Amino acid sequence: MTTPGGPPDIDPGLARERTQLAWTRTAISFAAVGGVVLKKEVIPGLILLCLAPAIWAVGRRAYQRPDRLKIVTGTIVAVSLIALVVAFTA
């Protein structure tokens, strides 16, 4: 995508694909950690398992439209805070 008066986009499409793959990997990681935590603590494990599809969906939707950077930023902050709470309570 090029902006008026700006430099041309050198990597059209590939950067978005890599970002979507990164969100998918993050969701898979949360699911894996949730499964491990679920063996010891039920509630934190279920929270992490429920976050995995939400992370995937928000990341996928946010990068389909480039004007949704605020959604991505808010999601990252929220996921980080939830992960910190789970880490300190488990």
C-alpha cells in the first residue's frame, strides 16, 4: 500500500502475511502454555486457553485493515497484563 507523497511499498503483502503468522504463533503459544498451566491450576489454565482464540481473531482482523493499529496495541497491552496476573497468581 502506498501513501500519497510517500515512498512506494517495497514489500506489498508479505509483511502482513508475516504479521498474521506471528499472531497465529502467539495464539498457539498461549494455548500450549494454557494446557501446561491447566495441569496444575485449573482457573489460570482456562483463562489462557480462552485467550488463545481471542488473540488469533483480533490479530487477524486488525491486520486486514491497516487503520486498526489501536486495536492491536490495546490487545498487546491487555494480553500482557493478563499474562502478568496469571504468572503472579499461579
